Amino acid sequence: MANDRKVDPKEGRKTHSSNEGAADRARVEKVADAFRNRYGREPECWVRAPGRVDAMGSHTDYNGGFVLTVPIDRDTWLVAARREDHQVHLSSLNIEGDGQFDCRDVLAERLSGWQIYVQAVAQLLVEDGYPLTGCDVMVHGTLPIGSGLSSSASLEAAVTVLFSQLGGFQLDPVDMALLCQRAENKIVGVNCGVLDQYSVILGEADSLLLLDCRDLKHSYAALPADILPVICNTCTPRSLSNSAYGERRESCMTGVRQIQAQGRDIETLRDLSVADFAEVSAQLDPVVARRCQFVVEENQRVFDLAQAFENDDRAAIGQLCRDSFMGARDLYEITVPNMEAMFAAASESPGVIGVRQAGAGFGGCLVAFVERDKVAAFERECARRYQQRSSIAPEIYAVAAAPGAGRLVAARQSAEKAFATA
């Protein structure tokens, strides 16, 4: 049975800590200036949370399965200063809309757009007994919204870190991920799994994160130094709430019930190996069978890809990524024409090792694994080929594996120094 597979947790969980790497000075000054112009004072707290991209494991998280993911250095920054009252004032440097709410009655006036994610986290913190501090907040992100790079989870994680810093309390990283997931489920209304939140909170620099979504155990695997993930944004945004995400999830639950009716003792599709599924698939509804087949095979590909990276087996990396995309297209049916155009363009471009869908599908991004010394050529050629096929100018850019959510002390110090010498 597939449930014999285990993720060996790294000894000790990653603690919530500072990310003290050198901050981009231009970005620091831009964000600090925006905060001063909006609120008329200096920011006192800087936090960040990365986005993330699937290396392997689409739609396995809510099936209690396994995911191999890469937290990336495209991220969300929150810059804030405490207020004497109970008000939280929200503004963004690159997303439209200001808003505010009262910490004593967070949802008295429900906000919309990106601001509801802030409210959602705040409400769950209050319900769990954590103290909220009024504050002025400026948001700046480098993640494209609605493209499968977990911009929502990145914002949720950054908000949680911010309130914990201002309020003087700490959350266990796994508890933080679960709180952010509950906020998105309960308040925002998206029935997501825990993958996105876990990835952006517990990631480590230069590493892949292998997550067991049932037991919430994880391990880390090194990404070869001469391979870079490259984000291939189709510039075809998706809306997860309005997509067929819920239908796919229901098909998987139906499949579990139909398999249980055959006498199989399973909780989720994660409990089936590929061979197990072959024995029960003929008695499933045909559409349900296709959905379940993809998830069962995708779970196996997670382990196979982790092993392929460890062995630096580039042929295996390429084949596994291709199999994943074809399954997403033919079995789970979550691709759209522009995703298929991007897959073809990336597959034909210099230096590509493998390419597959990122996130939930229905638009958004693909991820390619590319030889480091050929990234520039890949970016140029992939963009050209995609635009020929789609008449849309894409966004193609390499990313690095980044640490999880935390403070940006280096950014704060840089901003204070810049202000002092201005």
C-alpha cells in the first residue's frame, strides 16, 4: 500500500527566525518612502514571506498526499508601525485599494480584494486568543496575483509574522501554517489544502521541501546548484474561487467513497499505490477514475522526482515533469490552451531539463528546470515561441529557493541608515 511511504522529518522543525540576507536597497528605499508618504512617520517592523512553486505534486495536498515544492525569492513584504488605538490601516504600493478595521471587531466591516486576507488572519488570531496591536501597514509584493505562485499564502504568512512581532507572541511554524489555511478556508471561502501556507513558512534557502500533507512532516532536499527553476507566466490569470477546483476535489472524495465500497480500507487517495489503483479503477465512474488516477500517479512522481534530483538524473527529471503535465491535461483536465502553448514553447527552448504546470492550473504559470548557464537563452527563446503561439507577451524569469517567512531586519536597518543620511 502507498501509505507505507514516509517523509522523514528533519531533526527539529524550522523555527520562526529572522531572514537577515542583504535586502535590495532600491526596494527598501521605495517601500520606506511609500510608508513615510502615506503615514507621515517611520516604519518600525519589516517582515517578508516568499511565494512558492510546485516542483511536483499538483492537487495532492487535499488528498492527504505528498508534495515537492520550492519556496521562491519572489515575495511579499509588510512594513508597519504600531498605533495607539485599535485600528489597523492597510495600504499597498503595487495593489489598488486602502482599507482599515478595528482589532476589537475585525469583521465588523468586511473588506474585499487582498485586504480580506489580512482580515481573515487577524480574525483567526483573535479567535485563538492572540493579542492584536493596531498598526499602519504598507504592503509590497513581487508575486504575480492569480498565477499559481501562492501570492495569497505569502500575504497570509507575512500578516501572521507581522502581528506576532508587533504583539510580542510566537507561533509554532506548523501552527502558523494551519492558522493561515483555516483563515483562507473559513473567512475567504477558498477550500484550499495546507500546501501553500506550509511551503512559504517552513521553506529553507537552496532547498526543495518534501511535505507529507497528512502527517505534516517534512524533509529538505538540495536543488542542484547548476539547475534553476524558471517561472513561465502565461499571463492568463486564474481565479481559484471561481474555477473548477471544487469539482476536482469532490471527484476525489467520490472516488474514495467508491473505492471504500469495494472493501478497501483507505482514508484518502494517498493510501493507494499505482498498482493498488489499477485493481479498483475499473469499477469507478469514468470521470472520477481519471481524476483519481492523476492524483495517485502524481503522489508517486513526488518521490521519483526527489530521487531524480538527488541522483542528478536529468532524463528522469524531464520525463517525470512531462508525465505530470500530460496527466494534468488529459486526466485532471486543469490546463487551458495558453498553458499548453507555454509547455510547448518551454519544451523547445535551450537548456530545458523539464517543464510542468505550477499551482492549481486553469491558467497561471508553469515551472521549468533549466541549466543555469543557459537561463538567459531559455528566457528569450521561450518568450518568443510562446508569443508566436498565443499572441500574448509572457513573463519568464528565474527564481532561487528562498527561506520561509520571517523578519527583514536587514531591510529595516538599511532604511534607517538611508533616512539618517538623506
